[in-house]
Amino acid sequence: MIRCSKCVMPNSRPDTAFVDGVCSACVSYAKRPQIDWETRKAALLQILDRHDGRCIVPSSGGKDSHYQVLTLLELGADVTVVTAATCHLTPIGRANINNLARYARTIEVTPNRTVRAKLNRLGLELVGDISWPEHVSIFTTPFRVAKALGINLMFYGESPQNQYGGPIGTDEADRLTARWRSEFGGFLGLRPSDMIGKLGITERDMSDYLLPDGPLAEAYFLGQFIPWNSHRNADVAIAAGMHTFNEPPSPANWWIAENLDNWQTCVHDYVMYEKYGFGRGCQQISVDVRTGRTSREYAMAWLDLHEGYFSGDYAGVSREEGLEHIGMSESWLANQFKLWSCSPAA
């Protein structure tokens, strides 16, 4: 495995380019001092004015969602929060959705739970992603709500290619286009139509995971107009009442205030580690190395102790409860992956 010479991101991360040993996320971060952020903020205000300030923020209720909503409200926007239901909402996730609803009207969309559980299993079996239906929902449900409400503007958070790395040049994109959605939207080569007929799933079952017909709302990445800072976002969110833990939701995570809303994240992240050789904590600590919050040497030592850890207990939910929720047994998962024998390095 070859790691970035500036952070600890490995070259096994899909779509991440390396330039002279440096990952594209570090290349993007190094450009920030040269960016005219005032001009970009002015462009953001023009976009809001063109739509009379009416916009949708796709939200999980987490730190970034809080920051997006509060920032847009400060700019005078009329914000509607749209939450595509997560696969297994944790108690702290529920509390944070409720907290954000204190600041802006909130619409939660929950598809058929029986179908969702089947899609979780199929996603895990077919492409190694238990969260496949959640990723699809994140990039379809807000557009369906926007169409129904007649709102033609939407703001997602950071550009993943800018924050975490991507093909050269993709870090400059400020819009979430149809091409971006098909390439980076978490589909992993599966279309919703591919699920029809599997485990009794019907065409009607999959209609909740499709984009609406006709023109779609304009969708932008807010982080391309305002410098993105995950720790600042967390500070703003916590000050506004967002709940968090005193420690990460799992020993495999580095940050304490991210990915608190879904138990299945622990399975998703571990299988990501098995597939690509890195996990959530590697992505998070790489950001902190990049921004100077910790050293690369410390990050490497931390990875030795925490990378690949899995217990099944996550964000206050036990593995027993998580497995029961999706109808999977420990023996089935053990046959698929090494999950239940995994522990931190000594």
C-alpha cells in the first residue's frame, strides 16, 4: 500500500489521484489560500437571489447539516430541511434531527422498511455496501421533495472530491450534476432497476429510489462557496444544541461528532476497510493531518491501533439490536466477512 506523503490516505481509495506522491485531497487543500472566497460568497448570494432564497438542505441532522442550515439562514434564505430516513436511526440521531427542526421546517421521508432491509442485504452481497439504499436515497429523495414543493434550489455540504480526493479536476466542481450523481453518488454500478425481482422486490418498491421526471432542482456544494471546516461545523452545531458523545461512536472512528445517526455505518465502514484497506478513521485523521491539527507520525501510530476495528456496538446501539433490525444473523455475516473476530491491533 502506498500512502500520501503528506497525509495518510492510501492510493487504494477509489478515484483518488496521486501527483508526485501526494493525494488529490492534499493538492486541493493547498489551493485554498489562493481562492477568492469573497467572490465565491457573492456568487452564492446571487444564486440565492435568483431563487428568492427558497432552498432545500438534504440533511442527516448531523454537524454539517446544522452548519449548512444555520449558515443559509444567516444569509436570509428560506430553508426547508429534507431528511431521507437512514437505515437504522440511533437515539442520538433522532435527537439531532429534532434539534435541527427547531431552526427550520423539516420533512422526513421514510420508505418501506421491509424493502429497505432487503436492499441493505442485497447491497452488502452484491457490492459490499450495506448502505447502498441510503446513498441512493440521499441523492434522489431531496429532488423528489423539491419537485413536489416547487423548490428549484438545493445545497449539499462539502464536495467529496475536494475534501477527500478524486480524479484531477473534479475538485473544482460546484454543482451536483446528473453526471456527478452517476459517477460519485454511491451507486457502485448498481441501478435501482437491478434490484427488481430480487428477494421479491417490485418495480413499485423501487420507485422511492428514483429521480422524478422532468427538470431537476439546481444542486450545489456549499463548501465550494464557503471554506469547509468539519471542526468549525461541529462547534457551530454543538453550540446550537446538537448532541454528541465524549468519544467517537466506535474505536475505528477518529472524530467524535460525525456519523452518529446510523448503526449500519459500522458495518459499512468495516467492509470498506476489507475492500480498500482503509476505514472512516483514516479519512478523518487525514483531514486533521492536512490542516495541521495532528502530525502524520501520530496518525500512522493511531491507524496501527485502530484501523480495521469492529465490535458491532456503535453510537449507543448494540450489534444484537442492529442485526435484528435488518434480519441478519451473526453466522451469515461471519460467512461473508471477518467481522466478529476482528479487534484492534495489540
